[in-house]
Amino acid sequence: MSSSLIPERPMLVSPSLAATIGLEEACMLSVLNDMAAWRPLITRDGQQWLDIDDTLVAQAMPFWSEQDIQRISKNLRDQGIILLASAPYSESRRLTLAFNENKPARVCQSLPIINMGGGANLIAANWQPDKELLRQVAQHNIPDDFIRQQIPEFVTYWRERGETSHSWGAKFLKDVLHKWRNHQTLVARQARENNEEFLKRDQDIAMHSNWLPSKDALEVLVKHANISYAFVEDAIPEFVLYWQERGEVGRTWNSKFIQHVKRQWVRYSSTLEHDTEPKRIPDNWQPSSDLFDVLKLANIDMNFAQRQVAEFVLFWRESNQLYASWNTKFLQHVKYHWAKQHALAPTTQQANHHAGQQTHNSTSSTRDRSLVQDLTDRSWAQ
């Protein structure tokens, strides 16, 4: 007698097998056994593999979800009944499996199916993915060189752990997919950061008090133009102050700074070259025109500089000291007071080094310092 409640051939499940390995596992094993009887098998490495995609799986096992199929097939693999070469079903959307000929004795009595494959084993020191596995990995658009770079670390990791597996290929596929996704995420983040940095550099920005020349700009001035690093540092505060007061915006501040320092250095070097004999400051001493050119390049007000002359001459006449270059001494004096007036010389100790004072508390005074030290003094700009 037949019943309309059974519209298709029923699935046979051995009660003893279900009691041994679980009802769901016995049901899946029965379905896979039937499919292996009529599906073409793939021979590889001396084993025969059943390969079915999600369409066939859905037709044969419509009563299970993707998560169920993944879970139950994993249970069969963990019990040593099948070998799985495919990635987890929810990712790969296919089952590539072989029946384990070394399955437990309690299962053998209930399984009239094809013997295939081997048992769980340690990974070999010279383990390599086979061509079929490389093909499966390549289907995820993963470059071959990236795949092969992961092999040594994968083998070392699992050999150190001393664990066994029925399918090192499946583990390797999962490992490579995970690392490839992480790699793509990292590359995307770096590309985004580089793009943001590029856009930032390409935007007009206003001069600000914390501005500093770039490493490349310093290298151009110090290494290629042979300008003293101390001199370059001296030029930063006056450069920042000038462009802050003008309130302009731009994207070439480093180029402007290089031009500014080079112009100042030419004047500075010329003044130092032509004034080398130590002498007492004359009563009627006046700064040279070259000195005022340097001050103009530094964007220092000429009237402000001229007002410093009388005090400067009086101080050094009374101190009765000799210097080779009163122009460069005066240049330091003016730069210091100009910076101090614009809040660029914050500490008292630094103030004691300018051209119009002597320090009594520090370990050295202007009398103890050489001409080169005086010329490269940049305490006024700190």
C-alpha cells in the first residue's frame, strides 16, 4: 500500500547507525552514499572525491539550512567518517568529500559505501597544497605569490601544535582566506590614509605658530645649500611671524622658506667675510647698508632697528670690548629685541645672551664666547 504523503522515494536510515553517530549525521551519510553511487567521482592523490555544489545539496537535502549542512558535515568529519577538502559550506557553497576507509569499526558494519581516503594525521614538514587546492584558492581572486607565502608559516604553526587533521587542505584554504581578507583591509586602510594625506598636502593652509619646515626643506638648505642648521633655525620665528601677520594662505610654505633662508644666508656670509679684524666700536658707529638689507629680508621694521643703534653703541663703548664684526653683533641685538617684542623670546635666561646685556649668573658671558659662537647664537629666537 502506498501513501500520497510520500511523493518520492524515502530515505533509508539505519537505526543502529543513527544510535551510533547521531540521527542527523546518519541521514546526511545516507544521502551522500546515494549520490556517490551515481555521481562521477574525482580521482586525486590515490583517492576518489565526491564534489557537489549548493544546487545539488539543496535538491538532496532541502530540509537543512546552510548552517545545518556545515555543522553536520563537520560532525561527520570530526568523527572520522568523511574527509572534507572544501572550505566551510557557508563560505564555499559546496561539499568536496571522500569517505574514510579507516572509519571506526562500529560504523563499518552499517556503511555499505565506497572506501576512500585516509585517517587524521600530523602535517608533514614538507607539506604543499596540491593543484586542486591551489585552483580552489585562486577562485577567490587571491594571487599565487600570496598563497605560497603563507605555506611556511602554516606548516610551522600546525607542526608546533602537534594536532592532527583529516584535511590539511581545508584548513589551509580557510587560513589563506582569512589572511587575504585582513590583507585587503589593511591595504584599503593605507590607501585611504595616503589619499587623505595627499588631499591635506594639496589644500591651502594658513601659517600658524607651530609651523615648522619639512624634513625635505631642511635637507635642501643644510645638506645641499651648505647653510648652518643654527642659521636655519634662527629664520623660522621671523618667517612664521611675518606670514601670520599677513594672514595669507598657501600650499608652498616650504618653498617660500627655502627662498627666504637662502637670501638671508648670502647677506650674512658676505658680512662675515668682509669684517674679520677685532676692534672697539666707534662713537659714531652706524650699521652698514648690507646689514639693513639682511634685516629687510628678515621682515624687521627699519625704524625699529634704527632706534636700537644709540643704546647698542653706548653699551659696548662702556664695556670697552673688541669684536671683529659689530654689524653681526648688532644683527643679533636687533633680532633678539624684535623677537622679544613679538613674544618669541619667553625665558629670562635666554634674554641674558642678547647683544645689549651680560649674564652674571650663567657659567659663561659674551666676553668668553668666540665670534663664531656670537654669530650663531640663536637664543633670541627660542
